[in-house]
Amino acid sequence: MRSIWNGAVSFGLVSIPIKLVNATENHSISFRQIHNEDGGRIRYRKVCELEDREISADEIGKGYEEADGTIIPITDDDLASLPIPTAKTIDIVAFIPAERIDPLQMDTAYYLVANGVPAAKPYTLLREALKRSQKVAIAKFALRGRERLGMLRVVEDAIAMHGLLWPDEIRAPEIAAPDASVTVRDKELDLADALMDTLGEVDLDDLHDDYREAVEELIAAKVSGEKVPSPPAVEGAGGKVIDLMSALEKSVREARVARGEEASEGEGEGEGEAVSRRGARAAPKQVSGKKSTSTAGKAASGRKTAAKKTTAKTTAKSTAKSTARTAAKKTAAKKTTAKETATKKTAAKKTTARKRA
């Protein structure tokens, strides 16, 4: 893989020669701009606005534009003379817990590749030190004409570096928060919790780009002259949610059906009964003294019973999965042992045959 930067990691007095390579790749399908009338490519040419002629790459330099439009030329020699100690060095300045890094600061990801055999030992030392400390390294480095901030962390047997935005490059979150004052009821939160629990977790490796696949199918159909697939019907996208509780209840039911589970116990009931059957996490509020203690006790008992059933189901599923995994491991171990035994027998036969010969 082609490196984009060569230099060293400075770890106190330890210097680790490394190469920097991109840790990610873009699989998006790109398009060219064309002339609709004849399909010709649309290309861009660099033209000097004073001479009105196309300029070659070796004639193009850099310039800083001031507020009044004045251009101040900046040469490569000007930039090279600046006192930037990180021009060829990733300078580690601190080690901190990973949770101190706000994900908003995360930028491009790179892998640090040990550059040559002598770099293997100090590279491994830094990697193992990061593992044992359970911290990440904060570093400064220069890339593409500017000094940047980076975070070094361990990914399996490699060291990865995430470019970080400088703190003053992060906009304040207040610009995105709703201006209106909104009150969320406990019942709405309970239904939202139920929806989150029903959707469950996901293995990120199972996710894929549906849109890219659809574009690939579209291109394949056009190339082969087949009929272009029609877009699937979309049910009422967008629109204003009139009843938040109803929308949440419907979402929970549809999520359970999609997962192959039975409809929710509260389906078809009023919102109060549906929430109580799901086992609201918030403690029940006393509205008045008219509600009897026995009724409250029955409601609490019902919730406890439902919680026990849910726990029992979860335990049963976990036990079944664990048993299946154990059985699979035993089967794999048996196959491995059989292969090793067969290999040894074959080797022994060949050795005996050679001796006889």
C-alpha cells in the first residue's frame, strides 16, 4: 500500500521510523459530469484571469487573499522555512484516557506502519505500553501544509492514528438544540425504551450500503440493455407526527414483527395499559388517595411477574446460544485433531518408505 507520509514517531528519546497509510477507503460510486446532448465529458481547465489562457501545473503557485481582494504570494520555500518541529515527526505530547476524546473531534484515520526491521522493536514497545496503560497518545504532526492534532491507539496488532480537529474547530452544540421548551412524559420515555430494547443491538459487520448496491444494479441494467428496476413503494415518508404515543406503540409492534417476535402484549389497548404491561421503569405516581393499596400491590406484582418472564426468556436464549457455541467449538476441535492425526500418519508413512528405499 502506498504511504502518504514518511517520518518518525517521537516517544520521549525513542524514535520510531514509520510510514503513514490510510486506514479507510471510499467505496462510493462516483459519476462524471457529461453534456446531456451528446454525452461528452465536461472537464475543467485552469485559466489565468489576467491573461485569459490555460495554465500548466508547473506555473501554478499559492497565494493568500486578504479581505480587500489583494493576493499575497506564498512560496514553498516560505513554508519550508517556518519553525515546525513536527514537519517529519509525530510528536507524542501526552497520554490520556480514551473517554476524554469527544467523537466530534475525530477526523481521518491512518495506520502507522513500522518502516524497516529496526523499527519493529520500538513500535512493539509503544503498542504494548498503550495496551497496558489503557490510554491513548495525543500527538502533533504536520501533513499537507498544516500542523494537526492526532490520537494514537492500538487496533489489534497495529497502531492507528486518528486525526483530531483542534478544539476551537468544534462548533458549540447550542446551534442544534431545539429552541422550544418541550416536556417529555414518563410514558413516552417508557415506550421509547421499549422500542430501543426491541430493536436490540447489531453486528456492524452485517451492515452494508443498500444505495450503492442499487446504483450498481442500475448501471448493470443499463449496460445490458435490460429494463431499469422500478423504485420500491415508500409508505408515507415524512409528514407531521400527530400522536407521539401512537407512533411509538406502532413502531414497537412493527419492530417486533420484523424480528419474528409476537405482537406486543399491549397491542390494541390504551396507552396507560400498554405502558404498564411493558413494565414502566419510572415509579408510579400517586394521583390521589382514592387508589387502594391492594390495587397498587396487584399492579406491582404484575410488573414483577412480567419482568421475571422477560428475564427467563433472555436467560434461555443466552443459554441456547452458549450451548450452540460450545458444541461448534468441540466439533471444530475434533476436526482439527483428526486432521493433525491424519497428517502425522501420512508423514510417518512417507518417512518409512524413504528408509526402505
